[in-house]
Amino acid sequence: MKEVVINKNKIEIYDSIEDLPIVRFSKYNKYLLIDSAIGSDIDSINVRINKAIAYTKTNISNAVKELQNLMQCINFIENEINPKHYAFAVLVKSINGEETEITDLGIKKTLEKLSEITQKQLLKQMKEAKKKIESELIAFRFQKQSSESKEFYNKIKRRLLLILDEIENDNDNSLEIDAITQELITFSDTVSFFGNENAEVEHEKRFEDNCLVITKEFGTDAKKMTVLEFYNAVENLNKIAKEIKKSGKQSR
């Protein structure tokens, strides 16, 4: 937990898995998912269009999903809805001593109270909290850098080296650069928020299912846990499952 004063407002922000409630963390992740897949600014519109165009050559289904997400992005812009702001609001514990709520109405009230904070100030606090939370998850071995992210950054590095080679040695690497650019644009799967593949609904369903299992197995309300407690419970469940599987094999 950290405390900051912005424009004479005293704001408490959850920035540690040791005290961040798991219910807030789940909502925080949901809004980050929406921001990543849809967005709410002009840059996001460009990303959706470019990805849709790229997918027309390889995956029409994903192209359609990108166009649907584009429509939602435009809707967010028209209604001044920013998922990244919502994610930050969920991390705000209190403003001037008054506790916040994470219902839809509560989040909107939090953002109204933070309306005098500039975009730059808000994103700075969001970035710092996000970085600390992610570093703690890695430190406690709950999160690892995926092979996919490594591959993604390797492609970026390769593309930059090809561009530098063109500049320094006057070589024509345009075909390879274009190919890597295409790969980067369509690297991550397109997430849908419509119909049976609604990622928001699936996210909430997985969280509820996990809470039910943890509550049943440990006799403690999972929704009252911190992130650290919740992930420790998940780790213990995984260990129990492995032991059961191992003992089952040995008895055969």
C-alpha cells in the first residue's frame, strides 16, 4: 500500500499482493484485458484497423473480431469510457480517508473524485503500481515471463537490426521487415467480447470457479483473501492434485 498526495487529495493505492484484495485484483485484470483488446483512444483505433487488415490475409474470423472490437473502441471514446482508468480506480483504496467501492457505480464515483488529476499523473501512478504488483508476483514465483513474450521481443529486436542495416549499409531488407511487421501485428490472438466467446464473461466465470474450489477445499471465503493468500491457495491445490495423481499411478 502506498499513499500519495495529488492536487491536495490524499490517495491510498494498493500496490502490493500482500494487501491487495483478490476481488479487486480480478477486476483490475479484467479492465486491463479490455484495454489491451479494445482500447479507448485514436491509437487504439489504428491498432484495431491495422490488425483487421492484416488478418484478412490469414484469419477472417479474427478480422471480424477486430472490427467488432473497433466498434466497441469507438463507443468507449464517444462515451468517454477508459478501461485503463477503471483499472486504476479499482486499485484506489481510499480518497481523503473515504473508502472506495468497486461496484460499477463505485468505480464511477472514484473516477469523478479523481477528475482533477491529469492523464499523466494517473498513468504514472498506474504504471508504478502495476510494475510493483507484477514484480512481486514474479518474486513469489506466481508469474513467469512466457516464451511467447520472449519470442515477441526477439522479433522486435530482429526488425530493428534490419532497419539499422538498411541505414548503415544501404541494404534493401524491406521484404523481411514487412514480413516481421505482419507477424508482430497478428502475434497475439484476438480477444472477442461478443457472443459465446465473450472474454469478459469467461474471465469472471474462471474467477468464480476458482473461488468456489478454494472455499470448499480450505473452508475459507476465497473472496476475502489477498492476492498473496489466493495464489498460495492455488499453489497448494496444484500440489495436492499432483500428489493425488502420483499416488494413483503408484497404486496401479
